[in-house]
Amino acid sequence: MVKLFRFLRPYLWPLFWVMLVLFAQSIAELYLPTLMGEVVNNGMMKGDTGYIWKYGSYMLIVALVSSICSIIGSYLSSIIGMGFGRDIRDGVFSRVESYSLHEFDKIGTASLITRTTNDIIQVQTLVIMGLRFMVFAPIMCVGGIIMAYSKDTQLTIILAVVLPVMLLLIGGLATVIVPLFKAMQVKLDKVNLVLRENLTGIRVIRAFNRLASENKRFEAANRDLTDNAIRVNKIMALVQPVMMVIMNLTTVAIIWFGGHRISQNMMQVGDMMAFMQYAMQVMFSIIMVTIMFVMVPRAQASAARVNEVLDMVPGIADPPRSMESSGKKGYVEFQDVTFSYPGAELPAISNISFAASPGEVTAIIGGTGSGKSTLINLIPRFYDVDSGAVLVDGVDVRQVSQKELRAKIGFVPQTPVLFSGTVSENIRYGKADATPEEIARAAEIAQASEFIAGMKDGYESEVAQGGTNLSGGQKQRLSIARALVRKPGIYILDDSFSALDFKTDARLRAALRKETAASTVIIVAQRVGTVMDADRIIVLDEGRVAGMGKHRELMDSCLVYREIVSSQLSEEEIA
């Protein structure tokens, strides 16, 4: 948890004021019992009304100062705590954005959401409460013991017996409860995971009539979390009654032994009452610490999970100094590239070599699992190669900053991803300063202008989260328009025509060829009709190049390509 305290640096000055205000409140609280003892000893015992009014007024002023300090302390603590939580969330989000896909896979999306929300809230709450209790309680505890000792040395022995008992109880509580809080956060991850899968996969669940089984799955995860929480709360429920019993027994002991000392004229009634107040202040400060010990274990477990996100070093990092391109704009080259996913027994692709130049269309085709998407994910450096090199504009992608590299690429993923907002905002995502004319032009080339015009508000129509109010083909065309609007030197289209009908597919490819005549276009496709006209077709089979050339050349030389073609086209179409 200490690592996260670096986020408190911007709040050092407010922290100083919080401590100063809480110190003032503590002094005021400690002074009140002394005033009360003075009033009892010298006012009430002697029947001096003027003395009572005088010191009673002092007590009211001190109580008012204490209340004002408490309000100011709470206000400043809230500002510091909320700002602290905001800064950690910003830090976690920025760190996650720098992750490669490997780090995302390692932690998991559901866990990242839990860590960014619930875990940070636990730490934030601890800071808010800690600034109140961790500063106030120690001062009250130590000050209360000193003031009680000044009132009567003999009665202080009672506190010397009681306080170690309370501290042992707190220590035993922390030993039992810390593992339970750690387990609770893991179980919360599981609940989030099951919930997220059910929300995103609701269509599949309903289509296969699996609502009952998914309900049982969620109920099991929810019950596991609930049982753990109940176990924690059962333990915590025992603490307060035990503390109250100890406090009441302490009060009885003070009155018992204090009464004996008063009867022997070794102590005044006002001093005994003041001593009792100081003893209660010490005991309440211990209870405050106990409350903090309830929060600290869970916050500690949460802080460890947040630190894991912040400390994880991204597998892909920018070079210390970015190399300049060699003058080959839009040029892509693979030099004997081999890549395998972490933990995989065999490489996903092996010994891949080819070059793609501006003005050419390079198509990649192959069976499921042949490595098509893996290959193109190496160009924008979503992963780093195991051996060989991927060159863009004549420079190894590992020698260029990721921002500079990806600015050269218009990427259309296999699964189209849209964001909540308007149609124009989604297209403008590819180029922040795109004009309405550029947006309309990109949509027209992507064959999206027709269905956009049919929408209620045209380009200002709302797109639901994930594009759920659009069809698969519409989402693909908007994704293509998003890539087109930035006018990059390299276009990567990962099976981006799969949801389109053949007529739209043909029109889109014809429009793309005109628009991208000066750019390098790399297309991944399953349909033979999509790749037949490409300048270069790369056939992948089990991660290796089974053939490379134009359609006619591959029909004569590549068995794998012929099998793909014959599975999709009739003999008349092949001829």
C-alpha cells in the first residue's frame, strides 16, 4: 500500500492542514475533561455559581473549537481522499493503455474492471477514514494516557492492564481477517467475470436456451462471495460487543478503585470523573483503530492488486530513440518472421517472408487457425516477433515509437468495434480533425452513406455501445470508413468483408482500389472472390506460407489454394 502513497504528493499542503486541524481538535478534546474536573472540584463542591459559569463558558468555547476543527478536518480529508482515488484511477487507466495484448490476456478484462473500480474505492475510503482516525486516534490515545496519569498515578494501572488486552484482540483479528479479505476480492472478480460474459453473450445464451444453467453459474459465484462476506462479518460482529464489555468493566474498575481513593482523601471527585473521561477517550481511540483494522486488511489486499497493475511492465515498449524512415513510404516487409503466443507449444507463424509496396493489394488467405490475423497483428506491433523482423517504411517496427508507427496504418479489425456516440464521431475516431466533407467521402467509399442517410438523424444518429443497434455489415462498413478517413499509407483489412453481401463486397472493393491506389493494402479474407483480383495472394497453412502469387499462378502451383477455391466456387466459375 505504501507504493500508492506517491499519489498523495500533490496533496502535501492540504495534508499538513488536516494534521494541524486534527491536532487542534485533539488538544481541545483532551482539555475538556480537565475543565470539567475543575468545575466539579472548585465550583460544585464549594457552591460557587460564578466559578461554574466562568469555566462552563470555557468548556462551551473549547467544545465549539473542537466541532469546527472536526468539520474542517472532515472536509479536507474528503477532498484529499477523492483526489487521491481520482489520480490512482488515472494512473491505472494510463498504465493499462500502455499494455500489449499479452498483459490484457494475463490479468483479464473482468479483473481489470474490478481493480479500477472496487479496489481503488477500498483504498480511497481507507485514506478518507485514515486521515480522520489515524491522526486523531493516536494523539487521543497517547494524550489521554498522559492526562490520566497526571490525574492519578495509581489508577493508571487499570489502563496498563486493559490496553494490552485490547491490542492483542486487534492483532488476532487482523491475523484471521486479512486472508478472508484477499479471498473476497478474488471472488468479486469471479462474479464480475460471470456477469460480463452473460451480458455480452446474452443472445447466445438465449439461442441455446441456457438461461437456467447460467443462473446457476452466477448463483454459485455469488453465493461463494456472500459466504465469504458473511464469515468476515460474523467475526467483525463479535468485536464491538467484546470492546463494549471491556470498556464497561474498565469504567466499573475506575469507579470502584477511585471511590476507595476518594474515601481515603487521596483523590477528588472531579479528578476521578476527569480520569474516567480520559480512560474513555483512550478506549474510544483504540476502538477507532479497531475500525481501521477492519478496513486496512481489505484495502491492503486491494492495494496489492492495484500495484500489480501499476508495476506490470508492458512487454512492448518504445525505443529510447525512434529511427527515421528510409524514404520508403507505405512499404511493408516481413523478413523470416516467426512468432508464438506465450505458453504455446508451437509457433503461430513460422519463417514468413514477403514484401508489400504502395499501389499493390496483398491478400492473405488460409484455413481457420492458419495464422492470418496473427500475421497482420505484428504490423502495428500488437505483439513482438520471436525472430526475424517486420519492417514498415524500411524500418524495424521495434525501432519506431508505437504512436508514430500506428499513425501510418488504417486498421480494420476482424470484429468491428464501435463506440457509443454518433455515426460521425465513430468515423472521426480515425482522424480527430476530419471535416464533415471528409467523413461523408469516407462513408461513401465504404458503401455506408446509403444506410446512414436512412437513419433518423443521418450522421448525427446515435450508435449504441458496441454498435448493437447496427447490423454486422453496417458495423463493418463504418469500421472501414473510420480507417479511410485518416488516409494512411498502409491499410490493413482483417476479414472486413465477411458480413457483406456479394454485390456490396464488389462495389466496396472497386471503390477501395481507386481510393487506395497510392497506398499499400493488405487484406485478410476467407472468400476467394474477395482475393482473386489481388496483386499478390499469400496462402497460409498451419502458420507457414504454402504458396504466393496471383490467382492463376496459385491455381497451377498451390494445392492448398486449389482446395480452398474448389470448396467455394463451381467448376464454371473457376474456369
